Amino acid sequence: MAKKRKIPANYMDQIPVHDAKHPWRLTDDGMAEVDMEHKGFYNRIAQKFFKKPRVSHIALDKYGTVVWQNINGENTIADIVGIMEEAFPDETDRMLDRVVTFTVTLRRTGFITISNPSQQ
């Protein structure tokens, strides 16, 4: 049996917010796609000499799309977990870990920022 991760209650109260530097859209198949611009000296070299793209389009899967669409500056992490459990009722036992892992990844890559309402 997998060990459940204990998440601090205050983490669940945090509110993720999209970073304006990363525009996004819904594709024709209804999935979210987030743009990531490659800046800096080494990226310019790679773009010029190795024909690397200036902007990458990061396609999210069905889980990522639901999370991304519900990051609206009002929903807390706990709210998003609840929304995900409603959207994917057969996977509620894994949803907390999935949402936390994904939001940590989004934050680490700079796609979102996190605000904590108790610190405002």
C-alpha cells in the first residue's frame, strides 16, 4: 500500500496564479497549450545555429488542462483538488498528490506564482 503524503494545511490554502509571461490557449481538441519563450544568450545561440524555436508550445494533458483552467487567482489548491476529484471520480485516491506535484512543477518552471491569503 502506497504511503500517503502529508500536505501542510496552509499549502492547501495557497492560491495559484498564471504568470502573464506565459500566454496560453485551448487547442482544437480542448487541451491547454502554454507558451514558453526561450530568452538569454545561450538560447539565442541555439536559435541561430541549431534552429531551435524561440517559443515552445507546451501541450497539457487532460489532467493538466483541468488544473490549468481552474487556476484563476481565486481557487485555492484545495479547491482545485476538489474540482479534479469531481472531474475524475475514479481517481480520487491519487488526486491530491497529482495536483500538488503538478502545481509544484508549474511553480518551479515559472508558469505560475503562488499567493497565500493569510499573508495578504
